Amino acid sequence: MDIKNYIIRWLINAVGLLIVSKIMGSIEIDGLLTAVVAAAVIGIINTFLRPILIILTLPINILTLGLFTLVINGLIFYFVGNIVEGFQVTGYLAAFLGAFILSVINVLASLLIGMGKGNTFTLS
């Protein structure tokens, strides 16, 4: 994956965060710059910390047939809401639902622009 695809995914995450904040009143984002920063932090944590968390929680993930991954996503979302200035998440349930909605938005956006697994985005 080249840098252009990472930037496109980053922007999709930022727009997705803005959409989530409009859908859910318990998630607030001060503006576009805050959404971009929060999307970058989520991306960095998903790249480096999430795989470690998935491995550490592998037994419970197996028992729940992978559904515990949604809990991990919610925890990451809640954590980012606490560390990024201007991005407020009120409670874990809001974080869980916000992370789920953001995941759905990311999947739909990736399918719409043809950035599924193994595909790259091309401007033609």
C-alpha cells in the first residue's frame, strides 16, 4: 500500500468521525482539524497497539467467536476520546457504538471507492 492510499483512508476516517459525531450526541468533535488528528491517533493505535491487544485477548476472542474485538475497538475509541483535545466521548457505551458505526462507514467507503483488500485507489 502506498502513501496515497494511507492518506485516503486517513481522510475517510476523519470524515467518518465527523459523521459519527453528527449521529451520536454523546460524541463531540470541535472541528475538521480535531477529526483529522483523532483519525491519525486512531490509525496509529490500530497499527501498533491493537495487534498486541488482539493477541493478549486471544482466548476470550476465540470463546466469543471474535466478537470481543468490538470491545477492543470501543476501548481504543474511548481512549482516543480521552487523549485528543476537542474530541469528547461520553462513556464507554458511546465509544462502543461510535467505533462500530465508524467501522461500518469505513467498510462502506472502501467498497464504494474500490479500496477493498488487495485493491488500490486510482484516480483515472
